[in-house]
Amino acid sequence: MRHRNKNNNLGRKANHKKALLSNLACSLLKHKRINTTLAKAKVLKRFVEPLITKSKTDTTHSRRTVFRYLKQKEIISELFGVISEKIINRPGGYTRIIKTGNRLGDNAEMCMMELVDFNEVYSNKSTKVKKSRTRRSKKLNQTNESKTQKTEEVSSDKTNKIIDLNNQKTESKKNDEVSNDDSNNGNT
């Protein structure tokens, strides 16, 4: 009987389940997004989020604790480096599960699992720069626009000069060839 047992064993023995979760977690931390079944994603969420929380404190003990589960040095260094810097202020909920429909072969529910802070589409931080509403900024913007127009005019003048020089060179080469042909015809 499995009364009050909320663990989903995913139809695997204990060692197989540990290896599966370790590999899924490493893939998630490496690529920041994976596609898997919904059941695996739910179990993976319970597996990986405590590890990410552990990465907030970069000590030898926490590194060894996480290494006990993941067993890949490159992933550990990325977790304690890049990922922990982004999630340092987040109190939990580091992953997001988005359902993508059913798989064609066996009709299993599929989903996309991703790290929340590494998705630019859903992130709350806006990349827009606030514009100040002072008159001074309008004047500065007008002067900046006039400067860009002047640089565009200068660059177009330079390209026209280069084109003219190239045309002159080709014309001089044609004239030299014609004069050489005439001198060769006169000698024979």
C-alpha cells in the first residue's frame, strides 16, 4: 500500500530514479530550459529547487552537498557562479513549468521547464530606460539628433568621394590600355 506516500517513483527503481533526476537537473542548469514530461518535471522541481537554494551560500560544505546529487563539476561551478548571482534575491520558486500539449506517440503530457530568471520574455525587469520630462533633456536630444544627421552626411560624402576615386582609376586604366594598343599597332 502507498497510503500517505506522495513520492512519484516514475516507474523506476531508486538508483534509476536518482540517476534520472541528476541528469535532468544537470541539463536544466546547463541549458536553462528543457522539454520533458509533466510528471518528470514536477518531480524534478522538488529535486532541483533545494539545490539552487543551497547554492546561495558559496561554501565548501554546500558545494559538496550539491555535488553529492549532481556529480558534474562544470555544472556545479555554473550553479554557484552564474545562476546563484541571478537568483540571490529570489526567496524561492526558481523554476517554471509551461505545459506544451501531448506527445504524439504515447499521448503523454509534455511541458517545458525553465529557470525563471533566465527568460527575458517573462522577466519583470524592463529594459526600457525612463525618460526624464525636463526641458533640458529635450534640448539635449535635439542636439544629439543633429549630430547624428551631420555624421550621416559626412559618411555619405566620404563614400561618394571613394566611388569617384574608383571611377577615375578605372577610366585611367582604360585610357592606358587604349594607348598601349595604339602604340603596339604603330610599331608593326
